[in-house]
Amino acid sequence: RALRPGGVLQLATYSSIGVASWHGAARALARRLLPSVFGDDGGLARQPSSAEMRLVREHVRRMSIEGTALYSAAAAHLVQMTEFYSSTGLRDLLFHPCETTFTLLEMETLLADAGLRPVGVYFRSLEADSRARTAFRSRFGDGIDPEQRELSRWHELEVADPALFGRMHVVFAQRVI
């Protein structure tokens, strides 16, 4: 009800599918490098200091180059993410205290329950957007959902390619009239 008629809500959520493809191994690597930051249950016990963040970044960079450590694949993935290179981004990637993820099917239900409908799905870069839309047209053709709004179809594509959205879904929605 807070959305004006014709107004558009931008909703960005962490992708359960995209995050699941790398987060477990990356979090295990973080626990190995900074065990004092994590509790006995494996959950975050405290936020790392700036010095600890620099230490993690240094070790992960080295592991990604050497490629011999048990966690080298996780390290190689992390160094490719732009968030890895800022303190805020690295905290978000590995040390987020309240991270919650969603599938697009869950987001579709949340939107419907709120009386909203998706009006667009967007990606963080032009390259990712072009690749995803090409995959959408290839899978579903141009006749079905030409505006590419149906989240269930995007979900199907993401299941087939967990890296499609990266870490985040970005969906724009409007009130159902």
C-alpha cells in the first residue's frame, strides 16, 4: 500500500541457487583462516577486524594463484568477485550476520502475497543481461512471455545455470491493479 499507483519497487535478494554454488566452500575457507570468528556451531560469532579482513584477502589471493590448497577453487571464485576487494564487500560475501537467500519461486510468492507482480528482471552488467536474455529466448522462444517477466521461467534457467544471476536477483514489481 505504500507504493503509489504506477510506482515501481526494486527488490534485490540473495539467490539461494547462485549462493549455494560457492558459498559453503567459501565459508569453510573463511572458518579455516579465521576460526576465532566462528562459533562451535559454524555460525558467525563476531565480525572480523580490519586486520583480519586483510589477512583473509591476502591468503585467499595467494591460494587462488597457487591453486594447490584444498580450498583453491573457492579462493579462485572469490577473487573474481568485485566485492572481494572492499571491506564491506568481503564482509557481505563471507561474514554477513543475517544473510537470507531466496529462490525466484519464493520471491514470486512473496510478491503475489503483497499484491505485486513482476515487471522486469535485471542484471548487474550489460554482458550478464545479454547472456541471460539470450538463454531465455533460446529456452522459451519469443512468443511466450516476450517481456521476460515470469519468475518461474527465470527460476528454471537459474536451476540449469546457477551462475546466471550471480549472488543477487534484482526484480522490479508493481501493484496488481
